[in-house]
Amino acid sequence: MSNNILETFENPKIDRSYSINFEIPEFTSLCPKTGQPDFANIEIEYIPDKLCVELKSLKLYFVSYRDKPGFHEDLTNQILDDLVALLDPKYININAEFNVRGGIYTSVNVTHEK
Amino acid sequence: MSNNILETFENPKIDRSYSINFEIPEFTSLCPKTGQPDFANIEIEYIPDKLCVELKSLKLYFVSYRDKPGFHEDLTNQILDDLVALLDPKYININAEFNVRGGIYTSVNVTHEK
Amino acid sequence: MSNNILETFENPKIDRSYSINFEIPEFTSLCPKTGQPDFANIEIEYIPDKLCVELKSLKLYFVSYRDKPGFHEDLTNQILDDLVALLDPKYININAEFNVRGGIYTSVNVTHEK
Amino acid sequence: MSNNILETFENPKIDRSYSINFEIPEFTSLCPKTGQPDFANIEIEYIPDKLCVELKSLKLYFVSYRDKPGFHEDLTNQILDDLVALLDPKYININAEFNVRGGIYTSVNVTHEK
Amino acid sequence: MSNNILETFENPKIDRSYSINFEIPEFTSLCPKTGQPDFANIEIEYIPDKLCVELKSLKLYFVSYRDKPGFHEDLTNQILDDLVALLDPKYININAEFNVRGGIYTSVNVTHEK
Amino acid sequence: MSNNILETFENPKIDRSYSINFEIPEFTSLCPKTGQPDFANIEIEYIPDKLCVELKSLKLYFVSYRDKPGFHEDLTNQILDDLVALLDPKYININAEFNVRGGIYTSVNVTHEK
Amino acid sequence: MSNNILETFENPKIDRSYSINFEIPEFTSLCPKTGQPDFANIEIEYIPDKLCVELKSLKLYFVSYRDKPGFHEDLTNQILDDLVALLDPKYININAEFNVRGGIYTSVNVTHEK
Amino acid sequence: MSNNILETFENPKIDRSYSINFEIPEFTSLCPKTGQPDFANIEIEYIPDKLCVELKSLKLYFVSYRDKPGFHEDLTNQILDDLVALLDPKYININAEFNVRGGIYTSVNVTHEK
Amino acid sequence: MSNNILETFENPKIDRSYSINFEIPEFTSLCPKTGQPDFANIEIEYIPDKLCVELKSLKLYFVSYRDKPGFHEDLTNQILDDLVALLDPKYININAEFNVRGGIYTSVNVTHEK
Amino acid sequence: MSNNILETFENPKIDRSYSINFEIPEFTSLCPKTGQPDFANIEIEYIPDKLCVELKSLKLYFVSYRDKPGFHEDLTNQILDDLVALLDPKYININAEFNVRGGIYTSVNVTHEK
């Protein structure tokens, strides 16, 4: 996943630390072993520095995972990496809760701080 | 958004630190990219110094966002800036939870302290 | 609101710090701008010193607000002032949650400590 | 209320600190102003020292309040005093939540520690 | 209650501190004053040292209380003493919640640590 | 239980501490005393170092317990040992909640840290 | 229990069938075998004919049971008989749910129709 | 209560049977025996014929009860009578649930059909 | 089980059909195959004819099952038979819900009508 | 409101009666008396005959109410009329629950059947 879909805009209040939260209940990707679809609920919290991520591009970014295969652990870290590269935020946390597969529920939780 | 709608009255107990809370479940503005309406639930908590905001003018102030476009992050900071400029409060926090758009729930949380 | 309605009795255990709580779900007053009725749920917690407030007089005190106009912030502070003047308690907190008006929910929270 | 109803037995494990809890949902007494019945739910937690209170005598003790008038604050402190005089416990807390009267809910919370 | 019913097996991971929990909702004994049955829900948490208690013998141990009289406080401490004598655990806590008797709910909570 | 069923893949983000969680509500094994089936809900949380466990092999690993007898305490420690031997993780915790047997609910909670 | 406490007023809308409901959560009487207090929650629904029962007298009527002994079945029928004799209603139902005694919950449900 | 406050407008779809519902959680009147305030939650459902009741006038109509004494049964029937006289509806039901007084909860339910 | 424990009193309102309900959450007996204790929650509803069952004797009757072995189906029918022989009621229903054994929940529901 | 925004597509299963449901939580229009915004949650259930309404056009149709004044009763009937004219459905029901205004909640429920 390259981050050429994601767009930014200038943080409208660069001298104030405040938090922005996203919940994406409609995330879907493909299982790298079976090719079958995976589904997850993804929550993002970040404190912006100079840049904010634009919401519509964020939606398109998540839609672009629809046809990509990936391990749960890989996808979650990749999303974090893309957002860190794009925004260089003061703080960001991503929690991904995947739907049950083979009788097992999986979730992955990653954090980056400046 | 200029704050010429908002009115104040003198804090009736200027020597006591106490908190005032508002919940505005009917906030609506326009998306700056599509022109379509956005909706949010906004919660405000502040500790007044010399001035309190009058409730009816607060209602009209939020109604005035109805035809204005704005990013979620921008609007939330703008509301904080207007109330800080108007009231110069000891403390104020604003939490805005926007309705789902493109499958994504967004919330923004900003704080100002003297 | 003068506190000539409120009555006290001697704290039956003056050497012990303990808390007394009241919840008054039937508070009603008048809006100072429109003359229309306002409604609130009021919670009081206090630690008595020498005096306790008598329950029936407290009820009559709150009934006496029925025909009085007042801003939410003013009323809540006035109740605190009356109880502090009456009881001189070690600690008292009042939380007033007003019913929705103009699409906005308001609550006011005030505390006094010796 | 004299505590000649209450009986004790020796703490079966005097060298161990442990807690005993009672909930009495059927407490009833009389209002000292109107003579009408009051009702409360009473919770007791204590850490015994040398003595424990016997359960049946505790029931009869609470039944003996059925025909006695008393302010909420007075009754709650009286119960604490009787149990402290009887048991000399390491710690005891009593929380009494009285039924609504005149549109007002009242609760009283008292603690004693050695 | 002698602990000749209870059996042990060697802790399968003696060098690791971990906790084992039991809930026994079907505990029943006799009231020492009236001979009538008492009922309780008992929860046990312990960190084993060299020995673990075998589950079936634990069940039979609790069944053996069926015809024994005992005060709530005594029974709870006795169970703790038997398990401490048997297992010499690093930590053990027992919480016993007895069914209502005479309108009073009773619970007893005891802890032992090495 | 040998861990020759479990497979690994390289941690896709080896320089970042993050947590992975599994919940396995369909675990079943055999009682070592009666040969009857036991059932448990197992939760695993770990922070990977160099390796992650592959999800499908994890499922097969748990399926392989279906015909194996084992004490609750033994099985839980064995799963921990297998995953520690396989992954050498920075941190791992396993919580196993077994279905009621003989009127007793049992759970076992084990942790390993580097 | 004689019904000389209960008072009536004329049904304000005698030509309309409508229902009136009362819930009395503070009913208490005495056990005819032990003399110990019983407690119940009583619900009444009736369709008035020419008369309605006055609320304050209804309260005093129920308070008058405080010192009277009576079987659950007897008390519930007696309340129905008193209200039928007083009001001659088109329909009346009484449901009395008594607090647990000796591990047994009892309720009695009686109906009268013209 | 005269109905000269209530206003109507023409049913916009006179040839269709449909229902309109109101909930008035802020109803308050006076007790005819003590002069103290009563509070109720009132629910109205009606099927209009030629006329609908205008909402703002309905609000003022209920506010006008604020200083009027009345039995629960009388008030509920009076509201029904006023609305029937005003609207001549195909069907109307009013359910009034009054706040607890003297430990008793009261509700009144009245219906009118053409 | 002979019914020489159960006592009756005369139905206080023999000419009125009304229902009496009991819930007995503390029923316990023995398994006829293993001798181990069984537990159940028993609900009884009956419409009395000439006689009612006295509550304390009902409690003792159920306590007497404590040391008796019996299949679930047998016990439930036996209780029905004893109460029918004692009371000759117009209608009686018994529902017994036994605690889980071997992963299976059992309930038995029996009815008798004149 | 003209229905030139709404689009249709052919019912894919014309010989089967089945229901389609929509919930529109973001409906907003203007009050015809004050010009202030109204808000409602609208639920639609219909059984299609030959035609179904297209979802995106339905959304735009509801957005088009944003600047139109209308009584609650009028708007609800207008929506029904538009959908009946468009779809000629076997059955359609619309339930509109408007936000509280002046302390009063209003809902309107309309149905059309062939």
C-alpha cells in the first residue's frame, strides 16, 4: 500500500495539542493464504503536528485495501507506517479488531510517539 | 464564523470556580469538499472567569453554522477560539463527535486553559 | 431567594465527618428571558459541621423557586450560597442538570469547601 | 436505641484481617415530624477485631427501629455508634439510602476507624 | 471440617507465578442456631506454590459441608485454613456471598499471603 | 502436545513494541480422570519479538487438543510453554476459563515476560 | 382492617370507562406465626364506576397494616374486599409480591369484576 | 382549564387515518389538598379527523396547569375533554404517570373514540 | 416423601378464583445414581379451592428433600402429587429448572387441573 | 416537494411480497412559524409492487427538505404521497419522530395500502 491516495491539509491550530479520532467499521481486505475477504473495525487516535489527514482521502485509502492480501499484523503496522510518514504526528495509536476466522478472534494494537 | 451572535452576562459568582456544561446534539454544517451536510454532537465544558455565555445566543450561534463549509478539525478549533475570545474562561474543553461519513466516524477534542 | 424557609437541626454527631446526599428530580423555575418554565434534576452532597438542613424545609425551599426567574448559572450558585450561609458545612457540592432548551442541554456544577 | 438486643460471638480468626458485609433492604422507622413511616436500604461493611455481630440479633435490632422516630442523619450515626460500642471493630462503614419523601431522595454515609 | 477429603497434584509449572480461580455456586451448610440450610456462592483465587488442589476432591470437600452447622464467618475462615494447610499457596482469597436470611444479605471476604 | 503444528512468520515491524490478541471460544480437551470432554474459552495477548504465530496453524494447534487428557492447570501452562518456545515473545499472557464441572467453575491465568 | 380510613371522591367522568393504577412499594405487615415484619410491593388497577379512592387516605390505609398480622393470601383478598366495598368498581385487580421468607418468594393475584 | 389557549390547523390529509403522538415530560400542577406541586409524564395519541392541534399552543396549554389544583383523575379527564371538544378526533388516548407521593405511584389512562 | 410436614389453612376467600405463586431458588436433593447433590429453582402457581398451603411448612417440606435421592422427573411429579393430595386445588403448575450436570440443563413442567 | 429527484428500478422479485425498510436519522427541515430548524428520525417500511426506490436518489430527496418549511403532519404526509405516486406500492408506512421542541416530543405515523 503506497500512501499516494492520502491527502493532507494544514493543521488549522498548529500551536494547540488536541486529538483527532477515527473509527472505520467497514475495513475489508483479503486473507493472504486463502484469498477470502477479511473484515475489521479499525480505531485511530492521533495528535497532529503540522498536518491533518483529509477525511475523504482517508476513506479512499481504506477502500484501496479491498483487493489487497495481508496478515493482520502486517496490515495494522502498514497503516501506522503510512500515517506516520504522511503526518509525522506527535502521537498516533491504531487498534484493529478482526472478525472471527477459524473460531479465533484476533486484534492488533500499535502506537507511535515522537 | 464571527462571534457577533454570541452574548454574555456577568458571571453571577465571580470568586468561585465552577463548571458549566452544554451538550448540542443538533449541530450541522457543510462539508467543504462536497457541499453536503455534516452532523455532530458537541459537548462543551468551561469554568467561567468574568463572563458567561447566554444560552439563547449560543443556540443561534450554532444555528449559524448551518450553511458554512468547514473541516471537522477546523470547525472544532474555531468554536473554541470564538468562545475563548468571548469569555476568556479559566478552562474550556470541546468534544465534537461527527456522524459517520464514507463509513468513517470522526471526533475532535480540543482544550484551552489560562 | 432568601433562606428564611430553610430550617436546621444540630448535627447529631458533630465530631464525625460523614456525608449527606440529596437528589431533587422535581426542580422547576422560570426562564428570565421568556418567562417559560425550566426544569432540572439537582444533586447535593455535603459534609455537615455543626448544623444539618431539615428535609421538609428543604423541599419547601425548592418549591419556592417555582415562580422565580433565573439563569441556570445564577440559580445553582444561589442555592449553594443559601446552603453555605445556613449550614457553614465542611464541604458541599451541587450539580444541576437542566432539561433541553433550544436543542441544548445545560448543567452547572459548583463546590464550596471550608 | 440501646444495643441490648445485639449479641456477639468471638471472631473465629482473630489474627486475620477480613471483611464482613451486610445489606438490609427492609429497614423502616418513623419520621420524627409527621409520625409517618420511612424506609431505607442499609449497607454495612466492617473488619472485626475480637468480636462479630450475630446475624439473628442484628435482624431483631433493625426490626426494633420499626416504631422509633428519628432523623435520617441521627439514625445512621446511632447504628454506627451501637455497632462500634458492641464490636470495637478495626473498621466500619454504613451507607443508608432512604426512599423518596417530598420529591427528595436522601442518603447518609458514615465511617469509623480505630 | 478435616481436609482428609482434599487431594493435591504437583504444580505443573512450579517456577511460574500464575493464578487459579474457582467459583462454587452450589455451596450449602446448616445454620448453627436453627439447623435450617444456608446457601452461598463461593469464589476462590489462589497462586500455587508446590501443590494444586484437585478439582473433583474440591467438589467433594464442599459437598461435605452439606450437613455441618457453622456461622458464615467461621465457615469462610475454615475453608481458607484448610486450603492454606493443604497447599501452602503464595496467595489465596475467598469471597463467600450467602443467600438472604431474615431480610439480611451477608458476605465474608478473607485473604492469606505468604 | 508438541508444537510441530505451529508455524511462524517474521514480525513485519520488529523494531516496534505492539500487542496481538487472540480469543479462542471453541477450545475442548478431555478430563484426565473421567475421560469426559472439557470446554474452555482461551484468551492470549502477546508482544512479539522476532516472530509471529500464523493464524491457521494456531487454529490447528488448538484443534489437536480435542483428544488429549489434561488438568486445567497443566493445559494452560503447556500452551504458554509451546508459544514461548516457538516465539520467544517479549510478553505473553494466557487466560483460560473452563466450563462448569461438578458445580465448580475454574479459570487459570499465566504470564511470561522476557 | 376496617375501611373507615379510606375516603372517596366522585368519579369526575362517570360516563367514561378508564383505568387508574397504583403501585405501593412500601407495604409492610406482620407474620401471623412469628410476629416478624413482612414486606411487599402491591400493584392495583381499577376502572371506577361512581367513586374514586382518595390518594392520601389510600396511603394511610396501607400504613395501618404496619402492626397487623395476616397471611399473604388473606391480606391480599382483604385489600380487594375493602376497595370493592368502598368503590363498587367496574373492574379491579391486585397483585402483591412479598419479599423472600425462608428461601421462598410468594405472590398473590386477585381480580373482581362487576 | 378552558381550551381558549389551544389552536388548530386543518388536517392536511383528511381522507387518511393516521396517528399523532405527544409526550409531555414536564407537566406540573398543584395538589388540591396540600397546595404542593405534582409532576407527571403525559402521553397523548390521537387520530385526527378534520383538525390537528397546533404544537406551540399545546405547550402553552400545558404550562397553564402550573398553578391549578386538581386530582390526578380529574386532570387527566379534563385534558381529554378539552382535546375532544377542540378536535373531535377519530380516536384519542391519554396516559398520565404521576411522580411518587406518600410512597404511592399513580397513573391514569383514558380513551375516547367516535 | 410423605406430606405429613405440609400444613394448610382455610382459603380466606373461597368463592373467588385467584392465583398464588411461590418461587423456591434453594431446592436441593440427591442424585439417585451418584449420591451427589442436585440443585433446582422451583416455581409453583396454583388456584386454591378450600385450602391454602402454609408457607413455613412449605419451606420445611422442601428442606426435607435435602437427603433424598430422586430423578428430576420423579421429584417434580412427587411435589405435584403431594400438593394435589393436600390442597385439591382448582389448578396447579410446577416448573423445576435443575442446575447443569454433564453440560446439560434439565427442566420439568407439570400441571394438574380439576 | 416534487418527486423529480426520486428514481426507481424494477422490483427484482415481482411475484413475492417482501418488505424494504429505511431509517433516515439526519432529516432536517424548517419550522413554518419560526424559521428555525427541525430535526427528525424517519423510518419507512414498504412492500414493493412493480418498482423500488433507488437509494442515492432517496438520500438526495431527503437532503432537499433542508431549506423547506413545513408542519410535522404536513411533511410526513407529503413524503408518503411522493413515494406512493412514485412506487404505487402494495403497502407503505412512514413513522417520523421529531426532536423535542418546547418540552414536547412529536411523532407522526402514516400508512397507505392498495
